[in-house]
Amino acid sequence: LSSSLSLSFALSLSLFPSLSLQASALLCHSCEKSTDRDSFVTCDECTTSYHTFCLLTPLSVVPSVWRCPTCLAAECAKQKDPYGFEQAKKEYTLDTFGEMANRFKT
């Protein structure tokens, strides 16, 4: 009987992949428990869930928008744009930059 239930559950997951996301979101990624459901916070990017008290820096409330440590680290590791300035194709030394700045002033 249990093997037929397992097979049925596996078949359901293959037909409805969103169920596997829901099933994984029911457990805390840190302690792997599903207790204290009111304390769960779910990542807005990967749907991994944690208890607020299981995080390295515990949260006092469940935020409306939140990213897990893994997604946050991936975002921080991305190459950033240079704040709206196009990267120069030529590299300048301090002296050559000073000369260029002086020419610009005149």
C-alpha cells in the first residue's frame, strides 16, 4: 500500500511540477522541520523557505519581500554596471589624466 502511495505521489509530481515546489517550501531549509508555520519566510526568487528564527540573523517579523542567503549571495556576486558611465576604452595614468584635464579646462 505504501509503495502505491509513493508511486502515486511521484506520478503527481511528474504531472504537476509545481507540487514539488510546494512540497519543498513546506520544510525549513535550515532545520528541515515544518513546525511553526507562522514563522516561515519564503524566498521570492527560488521559493526556499526558512523559519525566521533559523536564519543566521534572525528576523523579528516575516517581511513581505525577502530573498534567501543563496539568492542574495548570487545577486551580490553579479558584475555591476558602472553607475551610468561608459567604461573608457583607454587607460590613463595620473599624469596623462591630469594633462587631459588641463586641456579640457582651456
